[in-house]
Amino acid sequence: MSRDLSEMRFLTVAEVADMMRVSNMTVYRLVHSGELPAVRFGRSFRIPESAVANAVAPSISEVG
């Protein structure tokens, strides 16, 4: 593991949806398809902030 867990920031599905400007359902689809890694805590998911940045980065580079 490249970073200590105490340094990692985890986001809720709602926070990720807001950052990516998509619906919560879209984030759930990305998680269930494996395109966006997530950790399950009880009945909810938490997504590492770095995974969101990695998922969005290719889209940004394709536009420019």
C-alpha cells in the first residue's frame, strides 16, 4: 500500500456524485461495475478520494 490509511480520505457516494456532477445511481453503477473502487461499511460505500481523481483524470485529458 502506497499510503498509510490515516492519510487516505474516503468520500460518500453523495460526495462523489456531487464532485463528478452525476447522480448517486451513476456512482453506484460505477462501484458495482468495478470502474470505481470502493469499500463497504455496513450498508454504505466509501470511495477513496484518489480513486475519484484517477477516474476523472482520463476524461479531462481527452477533452484538452
